Amino acid sequence: MDVRQLSPFISISPQITSADIGLAAAQGFRTIICNRPTGESQDQPDTQQLEDACQRAGLAWHYLPVEIGKVTDTDVTAFTTLMDQVQGPVLAFCRTGTRSATLWALSQAPRLDVTAILNATAQAGYDLAPQKERLLNAANQQESNSESRPVIAGRQHDILIVGGGAGGQATAASLLKRQPDLDIAIAEPNTEHYYQPGWTLVGGGVFNRKDTVRPMADVMHPDCHWYQAAVSHFEPEQRQLVLEDGERLGYRILIIAPGLMLDWDAIPGLRENLGSHGVTSNYQFDMAPYTWELIRNCKSGKALFTQPPMPIKCAGAPQKAMYLACDHWLRTQRLDNIDVEFCNAGPGLFGVADYVPALMEYVKKYDIALQFQHTLTAIDGPGKTATFSVTDGEGESREIEKAFDMIHVCPPQKAPKFISNSPLADAGGWLDLDPETLQHNHYGDIFGLGDAGNTPNAKTAAAVRKQAPVVAENVLLALKGEAPRAIYAGYGSCPLTVEKGKIVLAEFGYGGQLQPTFPTWLVQGTRPSRLSWLLKEKMLPWIYWNAMLKGKEWLAEPEILSHRPARHEAADALDK
């Protein structure tokens, strides 16, 4: 199969066969577009057989026939509309590939420089110089038909990263370790960088809050350009984004790692009562010390710990806070006087069954009442009352109220609005990524990682530690016009602090498959371990600040598939 890449999103090819469909799937293509009419020649493969082969391979098939030598404006419009709808990467074909290349060139004329288009198609082996006047006319027609021509970014970068948190910083460092001459910029409005996994231990009286934060300027890689601004919106068709001040930034590759939003306002009464009336949350930097204050001062009464519907970051964090509180109350001989309840919106204690037996031992030890299908819906701080929606086995819901003396709340969580309201989002509002390569499912020049993605892994810093090298490898491949080959297997880690000094080290990937880092003779992850506590308390913070954010990929080297059939190296032409 002779595949020639025009951009990370689309490649073209001469006539393909049913056997080529499987190869296309192996190379990562999501969509096949046929631009050759059925029955054009006797030696042409049957179009229906090609469509059936796509169905078997799990690829989308679109039939957009164009008569040879007659690429009409209607054809171009139909192709443009189709390209805005399909998932990439796309492989389009005709008898020689010329019609597909011409369709792409004319569809891009209103958006890209005509010289760059001609260079890209020429490097792919298609001389469209005779189409130059038509391409220029298409570009000029777009200008005359538009009230305002799209504004082109004033500043361009090889790689533009959205988000200066764990994902953005780790990926930038991994990229620069591999290719130090890259021009990388990071858009991040915050002036401080947080080690969020430490907040559970702040709320348990183990860490000091000041040890979980550093100035963003100290964390930012010195070879990265920092735009201290938030992103307003994306313009992926023009390969640019717009900052909140209106400045446009262009890119060859975009990496999106903004984290997620804590939706405090989704629960009436929560935001205004945080930090008072016994209402707290370790999910907020300035609230974790209040959690420890409540735990130390609570001598009797009702303590509630809540968990909202998934997805949330660090799914074990709501019960970590509970176990550390119960351990303190047990050590200070107060637990018998405190009624503890875990109100979880989900149907079970933890999503991976292998870790549940060990957790249940502590649930029994601390005499915790488990309340499943309980979703927190409102907080009355002065009245010390929480309202829950409870779903029974028949799916019927009713509201109940629970009194509390202290309540630790995990807020509902969602993707940032500039993601969920963008063309980059899936139906649920999350960044639409391939779960293995972390490449965007529609735009091949966009990658993502971290909590804002729709990949079905645990949203933890440990997941980001594994994702960053995968993105770095695949971005460099994309810059060379090659298909992604580095694979992320869904790894996530949740060190479940069941007592001060012991942790159940949950490590798992997609489908709940256990992915232990250490041999079982050293750390048996399904059982409480003192060594795991040492890892959480002493080693992981140091690894975060001094290894992960510096591009040192200890125990995080990505799996890279064997070399796939080469694509024609034409992608860079668009960026020159």
C-alpha cells in the first residue's frame, strides 16, 4: 500500500484493495474515503467489498466519487464538509491519488498558504502546479465572501502546550530531552504549581501545605516560552488557538493538558460553606489544613465522607481522607464516639475488585457505614445538614437528609469550558483522544493527556507520569510525518492510605488489569504495606519535583510498537 501523508490528519493513496484495509487499520487510520467512482475500470476492486472490509476492520467508510479530470466546486464543497465531520487520521484514495490530492488542496486553499499546499502535494508525488490559478481563486473567493478573513496567528511554535500542570510540564521536559532544539511554548495563567497528591496527607496531618506548592516560574522548563494567559478557544482548522487577550498562537503540533474543573457550584450551599460549619475538602489547597483541624477537634458525633459520580481525579482520595481520620480517632480513643459514614454515588467501594478485600478489612476495623448510590445534592452549613439523592435497586430515586458534625466533600468534576465547548470535545465534553496513542480522534496534529481527556484510565498524577513519554514519542513521530507508535496501556496508581504508616498501593490499567511496578515479594499491592507508605510519603514527592517534571522517565519508559509501513514524508511541508 502506497500511503502518502499530506498532514497528520490526512493521507492519500492510489487504489487500495481489501487486504490494504487491514494494513490501514494497523497504521492507525480511522476513516477511509473513496473518491473513485464504482466501475471506472475493469481491474478496479469492488467498492462494496472495500466497504465490507472497512466494517470488519472497524473503520468508517465514505463514498465520495469524483469523475476523472472533473473535480468540480460541488465536489470540493462536499469533501470539505465531510472532512469537518469524520474522525482522523483519514486515508483518501482514487485510481492514482491525484483526485484525492486535488480535493484536499482546493478544500485547504481558503485556510492555508497556496505555496505550502503545492509544496505538500509535490512532496507527496502529485504536481498540482496547473491548479495554482484555481487555488488562488479559491483563496481570493473566500476572502471576498467573508465579512472578515480569518486572522492568522502572529507567533508560531513547533509545539504549543495548553496547561502548565503535571501533564504539560512533564511532556515539555520529555520532548526537550529527546530533541533539545524544539521551539516549545506553554500557555498557563497560574503563577503557582501544586503537587496535588500531597493534599490528602496535608488533610491527615502528615504534610505541611507549603511543601505542596512552588512558583510556576521555578517549575517551567527554561527552554520553553511561557504565555501567562488562559486559552479562550481553539481554531484547529487554522492550526492556532486564541488566548484570553485575543492573541493568536500558531503551532505545528498542539498538546492539551489543562486538567479538569472542580464544580463546587453543582452542589447548592457547598462553595459558600467550605471552611466553616464543619464543611471541608482535601480537593482544595487552602481547605486541606481545615480538614486536619476538624479531625483533631472532633471528639464525638457524625462524620460524613462523600464521593460524587465518576469521573473524578484520584478516585480513592475521598476514602483516603476517611481512613486517615478514623486512624487518628482510633489512636486517640475517640472512634467509638464518632459515627462514620461513606456516602458514595457509585455502586461499590472501589472500581478494581482486587483491592476491595483489603479495604473492607479497614471498613470493618473502623466500623464505617457504607452507603452506596448516595449522591450529595445540597449542603446546609448553619443547619449542619446534607441532602442526598438515593437510588434504589429498581432505579427509583428519593431524597434524604443526614445531619453531620463534619463532612468531607469531593466535588463533582468536569472538563474546562474551553474544552467542552470546543470542536475538540466528545459528546460528554471531554477531550476526544485515542486511548492508546493519546492522539486526538479528529485532528491528527493534536495530542492530549491528563485529567481533561476522555481516556478511561484513573485520573491520577501517576497516569500522567506514564502518559507524558507516550505523547512525547508520538509528537516527534507526527512531526516527521509518521504514525504514532508509542502506546499507553491505561496505567494509573492510587496509593490508598488506610492508616498512618500503611498503604494499599493500587496500580492498574485499562479494564482494571493490574499493573504492579514492583515484584510481589517486595510490595504486594493488594495488601497494606509500610513500604508503600514510605513510597508515598518520602519518595513520590521527590520523584515528582526532581524526575517527572525534569523529563527523567524512571519506570515510565513507553512501549513503542515495531516499525510500521513507512508513509511518505510530506507532513512537514505545511509547516515550512
